[in-house]
Amino acid sequence: MEKIQLKNSDLMVSRLCFGGCPMGGYGWGNVSKKELIEAVHAALDLGINFFDTADTYGLGESECTLGEAIKSRRSNTIIATKFGVRVENGNTFYDNSENWIEKALDNSLKRLNTDYIDLYQIHYRDKKTPINIVIETLEKLKTKGKIRYYGISNVCIEDLKELENYKGKFVSMQNEYSLACRKNEKDILKISRELDITPLTWGSLGQGILTGKYDKNVKFDSNDRRSRETYVNFYGDKLEKNLRIVDTLKKIAEEMDKPVASVAIRFILDYIPSAVVIAGVKRKSQLEANLKALNWNLNQKFLNVLDEMSE
């Protein structure tokens, strides 16, 4: 298993992280709790020790399912979850206040059936709570043993001014990144370098378009968030470009005798050698395809071709 140590921590994590958004059971089509738990168990058996979720995935359902799946194997599991997106009375808003962080953490601990979180992440900044207050709160929770380390998600270059005085505090940053979405690449590279933190990529398979399962006639049921055109990877010119990338991935996958999804993941692992790839999983077969991204490398020719195709 390929592993990497998260910066500023003693967390040695698998470079492939089990993404828990589909585990929320909402917005990703038909999802089976039984299959999800089987996939978690298979991941642990095969050496995956890093699992990423959030309190808003399925309004807590993802954390509950993950907690149930790992209850007898907690010591072998590194759990990353998030706070900062608050849902009340049908309204969704961002909240990084001290009171909400503490309340959100206690709720996550209960759902995950654990007494500590390995990596607690700011999901989104609320643009009003000063970062020093957030960090003071997280440090207090570290002292209490409720969290081990903390990270930040969905940040951009403009956020560096706020964060640069806290180098060494955060261990990781998350941002969307894949062959289908490279708009954040410069931000990821600069922020991870300036703050000396480990980049984690979400949306690493472009919400599934990079698995090679879809063509120009792709349609989703209404219970799948990708039925909405805000999921641009499946619509218009963006879909056409993505399918050209997928055609290239298929040729490389055939030559390397690998699943298409594994080549898309391997591109990130090789192109950003310091990164961890988060890939959402609904069932064991998806996990097995993703795992085939590990323990080999794309040659420079293939890296260059994919780089040019996805610019």
C-alpha cells in the first residue's frame, strides 16, 4: 500500500482515501448501506486506512454508516470529517463559531461512535469568524483529546493572507482536482507549498465521468445530483471535452491493463507526488477498480499526453 505522512503530524495514511459523500445515501442514485459497509471492510482488509466524510453528507448518515462499519477496527482507521456547513430549518449556511464547532464535533463523535477524530477539517470558511478564534477552538479540542489534528477545505490563493501566519498548524488542505477539473491546480500547489501542508483532492474522478462508464447520451435519475446542470462535467462543451479525455484514458488503460478510473487517479498521484486522492465509493467493485491505481507509475509520455489533453 502506498502511504504518505500528512505534514505536521504523525498520521501515516494510504494515498488513496475512501470518500464518504456517497455514503450519505443522498444524491448519488441508489445506494445500499450493506454494500457500503462491505466496501469499508474490504478497504481495511486491502490496506486503505484513510476515510473522509463530513457532518453534512446525508445530514449525518455518512458518519453513522462509517461508524458502524469500523466499530471493531477503530484503531486501524484514520477518520477525517468536517464541520462548518450548518443546516437548520431547511436553511444551509456556514458557521465556524466556537459554539458551533464544539457542538458539531460532539455530534460527529456520537455518530461515528468514537471519542476522537484523527483529522477535523474546516469544510468552508464562514467569512466572519476570525481564523485565530477557529484555531484557538481547535487547539482547545486537541488538548482535550477530542481531535488529533486539523485541516482546511475549499480554499484558494486569496485565503493565503488569512492563513499564512498559521503555518505548521494545519496538516492538510482539500480542494477539487481531477483531469476534468484543473482550475484549482495553481492554488493547490501554491497553498500546500506556502503552508507546508498535504493536499487532498476531492472530485478526483470528476463525479464519475472519468471512470469511462458514460457517453454523450448520459442521463441520470432525479435522485442523482448529477441530473442537475450545475454538475457541469456531464453537460455541453464540458462533457465533450471530458469524453475526449476519457478516450485517451481508455487507450492508456488498455495498454497498461488497468481500469480507466485507476489511470485517472494515477495521474493525480504522479503529477502531484505529495497528494492524497479522495475517491467516493458506493460498492466494493468501485473500490477494487480504484485500488488498481496504486503501486505503479505512469510514464512521462502518458503524463504529458494527459496533461495536454486536460489543460
